[in-house]
Amino acid sequence: MRRLTRPLWPVLGVSLLLSPAWAAGQPPSSGTPMATQQATAPAAEPPKAGGDAPVIDSGAMNTLKRMADTLAQAKGFRVTIRSNYDVVQDTGETIEFGERRTVTLTRPDALRVEAQQSDGKTTLVSYDGKAITVFNPDRNVYGQVDEPGSVDDAIHSMVQDLQVRVPLALLLVTTLPAELDQRIQALDYVERDTLTPVPTDHLAARTEDADFQVWIAGEGTPLPQRITITYKNDEGEPQYRAELTDWALNPEVAPAQLAVALPAGAERIPFLIRVPRAKSDQPPATTSPPQTKPGPSGSAEGAPK
């Protein structure tokens, strides 16, 4: 049986999900993540002859902002994300892989992500306001690094420095409304979809690096029910598809429920920290992580080695 290239990314490397500084692999200028580090969004390209200029539908934007405000202002939430994503092989063939994750967030400083890949491998990521812990029960090893602050700070550190896999990371941070407003170049209202578990407003948007669609509950709390991302600038235009279910806003969660209970004999191993190149473009003196096959827009995420 031939060896398939499995994904090293779950979907974090597009301008939709990462700030420009993150996507370029550059460190922020201070400890404040994302919104305060934003660069100016690229201007929409001028319309081609005979074409239409990019349009942002105001009604669709209002729906999207209600969703973003709901998530950003919540004290916490729990959601199950069942995702499938394409990986283009060296032969040009596209293979689909899958994951299921349960995300529990309690602001300002607690996060737990339980993940299972389609091949059965599991990972647990936890943050308690003091340290980030990544546990691999299959090998009974874990990595841990001090990171005092908020969930926003931890998300930035996990994605940018530790290369920990976090699905749809931007949905977890309080700067979501500003991030979407900065990056969206075109937005349309597609339809009211009645075939989803609850009736949803189907929106389609374009950013510089990716096109995305989101289905938002049209009744009750405006939570995302489904998301599709197409990486239009990557070979084969691979897609990421996610169903978001079992939503619970502001759940009652005890700190002990978010903590990682490490079993006896678990071995602690070091994280490999991404170190930016020096201004002279020469590699820094410290050891940098080994090369991995990048995901869309150059991101390359993985568990601690």
C-alpha cells in the first residue's frame, strides 16, 4: 500500500483565521494578540473590464457581525466540531481526512480541546491561565509551557510559537468581529437553508487568500452551524468543511473539568519553539523546528515533537 501524505494542518493559515503577522510567521510587537497587531487589510482588487466590483451585502454583514459578537462577548461556550479537509498528494490526487473536536472555553483564561483524528489518534490541549499543556495519550507524552494571561494570549502562542493544532482558532478569541471586518473583501447572502438541522442563513465571503461560506442559525442565537473554506491560492484549491454542533453558551464548568489529568508514567517532552529569522535573514543561533510540509498560506502546525 502506498504511503499517503497526512495533513500537518487543520485550517489555520489563511487571512480569515490568522492576522497578517501570524500568517507571515512574524512575532507580534507586544503581548496583546491580534486586533491591536493588525496590519492594514489589503485593498480589494479593481474590477476587470466588464466585471463587477466586489460587493459587501449589508444584510449579510449584519448577520455575520451578530454571530461574531455573540461568540466574542460570551463568557464561554462548548461546541463539537466534526471536520473534513483535503490534502493534495504529490501525485496531484486529493485525499480527504477527518477530525472530531470538543472545544470548551471559559473566559478569560481557560480552554480545553479534545481531538480525535480519523485514524483514531487523540490529542488533548488545555490552558488554565498559567500554562499550556498538550497531551498525547497514544504515546503517553506531554508538553507544557508557561503562558500567563488570557485565552487570546494562549491561542496566539499555540498557533504562532508552539505550532499546536487548533481548529478555527479565530472563533475562540474576543477580537473576532474586528478580524472579520478587516479581512472580508466581498460578502453575499446566498439563501435561507432549510435542510440544515435548524434553518440557517447561508453566507459566502471572499478574502485575499480564501473563499469561505458560513451557515448561521436564522432563529434563536446566531451561532455558526457549518463552515466551508476553499484555499483558492493553494495547489488543487483544497477545502476544509466543518459541522459545528452541540452548542452550549456560558456552560457551568468547574476548573477541574478543564484540567489535564496526566496518567502515571507520562513523559514530559520539550516543545519546539518557532524562532523568527534575524533581520539579516540569517538563521538565529537557537535551534529552530524541523521543516514540515506547510498547509495553506504557509502555515505548518503539529503536535510537540
